[in-house]
Amino acid sequence: MADKKKSGGFFSDLFAPVAGFGVTFASQFKKQYTEEYPEEKRPTAPRFHGRHQLNRHPDGLEKCVGCELCAWACPADAIFVEGANNDDAADQRFSPGERYGRVYQINYLRCIFCGLCIEACPTRALTMTNFYELADYRREDLIFTKEQLLAPLQEGMLPAPHPMVAGMEERDYYQGKVAKATPEQEQWVREHAPDIEDGMTPSGDPVLATDPVAHGQQATRPSTEGVRR
Amino acid sequence: MANEHPEGSIILDTVENVVGYLKQYSVWPTTFGLACCAIEMMAIVSPDTDISRFGGERFSATPRQADLMIVAGRVSQKMAPVVRQVYDQMAEPKWVISMGACASSGGMFNNYAIVQGVDHIVPVDVYLPGCPPRPQMLLNAVITLHQQIKGEHLFGSTRKAAARAAEEAALKAVPTHEMKGLLA
């Protein structure tokens, strides 16, 4: 009689066939762990490697000097940089100092988000954001150009090109002596780029709203030549 | 509207919208992973980022019952015919998500052993960067695909017209192996 079935009492036998549902029922009242992703996004870790950003100096000049160290550091060959000379005489001053990055492209289908490029960057021009929603329909759309990568204008910034702060040299920018765009720079931009005249307020956002380059309407990948920025 | 949809398919247009809406929430992926991206792909079935909220938790064990192929990982030259066969075995309509840098473009493996983008062998609908993409990024790609499925033309003359337009666009497009610059 070794296989005699053990009885667990009247109620235990009665509810045995449905006991499993008790687990299901009880789990309704447990805490939910699901992240309701598209509606509620949990923040990433602060140093999460997301989309890149090309930073600006406090007066709006670009930090990128077109040195191509990021492109050299990239293990996947995802970055293409082409430098050019700043030219005050021709109103082409994009960064303090001698050179600026004229063409800057990152192929996000090659990029492995390792961060070697931002480690290589000598001016902290290239950093990474926490943005990660990059899926797209076309391969070409995932090559981000300089216009898409440039940081939005903050308060006190003016869109490049414009002259450096009067009396300052390149070194002063890196020593933090430049706090924001001066009235002379504002005047210069108002004279040389009348299409963004409305955006001359101290807050940066109106500048973005009227700047066609910031909206990506002007500069597309094949014709980076002759683009204002 | 009459010009947009010839041959009087105005009623079908509404039906298409309804069917498209229903269809986008029943996309079944294939059980199919090639490398490290597959680990992140498994994570989207977990309670944390639950793909069953979008009707995709049923990873099909046979390609014949699957709608979506998530190419998760690098595709080696040796694996390429297998990937293509899995795609061919899937029933229409079918979609492909190229997950991660390696599947999308070869990533950092620019060498003789790896196919430089799975779009060399199968048509890709959504490209997803990342190495590997976090589960939320894959969910975002799935949602991006849902947007496409919702707008697809399914019936009658509109379907034929859409197929014809897609074919013309594909014939005009530059072949992937002829792309230059960062696209290469």
C-alpha cells in the first residue's frame, strides 16, 4: 500500500483543482514591475551612452575645432569630420581659435556607443546625451549631420558664425572668461543674419524657432558645401 | 480623396484603417537570434519591458507562423543563406527589424566574414542603432514599425498601387553595395 493517496482534509481536497488559480489571483495585488515604456519612461543612468551632442561655448560659438581625433578614435569608423579655417575677413567665424569642424557626420548604424570619441575630444565639444530613441526607416536618415548634432542654443547664446568676444582670445574661452554673448556680437549677428533678427532676445529658444539651419531645412547631407553654419 | 484612391475604394479605405489598427497589435516575432543583441531581445518579453502590451509576446517557434523577423546580431557570410531562408519561409505580410549596429550595417566588424548590413539579403523595414540596443530601444523600434503597419494599404487596387510604387522605388534606389561614404 505504498501508493495510497494521502488525504489532506476535506477543504484541501475540495480546492485542490483550483489552488493554482489562487497564485494567479494573488498576483493581481502585487506590485507591478513593468515599465509602461512609451508613456512613462524611466530615466537612464546619468552616464548612459546615448546620442551625441556637439557643445557650444557660452556665447554660441562651437567648441569643435575639427581635429578629427574622434574619428581616429572610433573603432567602427562611424564618424566623418572635415575641418576648415575660421575666416574673420569673410565672416566665417564658427569657433574660437584657428579651425572649426565644417562637416561633421556620425553614422548611427555603425556607432557602438562606446564613448571613445568623447574621451578623445580635447575640447569637450563632443559629449553624449541620454537620448536613445533612434529607430528609423531608412539607412540614410541615421547618418546625423552637424545640424542635428549641435546643441540647442541656451540663454545668452547666438548662432554661429559670429566674431569672438572683443578682447578675448581662444585661451580665455577655455578659462571660462566668456559668460554670454556681448551686445557687439548681437549687433553683428543682427547685421549679418537678418533672418534670425526676431530671435535676438536673451532667451535662446526664439532663435531656434526662426533659424532654418537649426531646423534642418537648409543643410542636408549631400550639400554641406556653402552652408551658413 | 478620389485621386488618392482610384477605382472607388473609399469604403475600403476605412476598412483598411481598422484592419491596420488591429494588425499592428498582433505582430508575432520569430524565435531567432544571432548574437548578443538576442539577449536584449529576450529581455523585452520579461516583465520589466513587457512586449505583450503590444501583442508581440508570442515568439513563434516556426517562421511559418511569424510576421516579424528581428535580426538580432551580426550576420556572417555563412549565416546569410539561413537568414534568407527563414525570411522566405515566413508568410506574407512580413516585416523585418534590423536590430543593432552589426545587423544594420556591419557595425565595427567591417571585414570579410560579416555581411555589411542585413539589407543586402532581406528587405528591412526599421533600422535600430545601438550595441546592443537597450530593450526600450527595441520597443521603440517595434512601435515605429507599428506606425508603418497602420498606414499600409492592404486591399484591392490600393494594395496593387502601393506594391507598384514600392517596386519602382526599389528599382530606382542605389544598391546597398554601391553606396559610398559613411553609408558604405
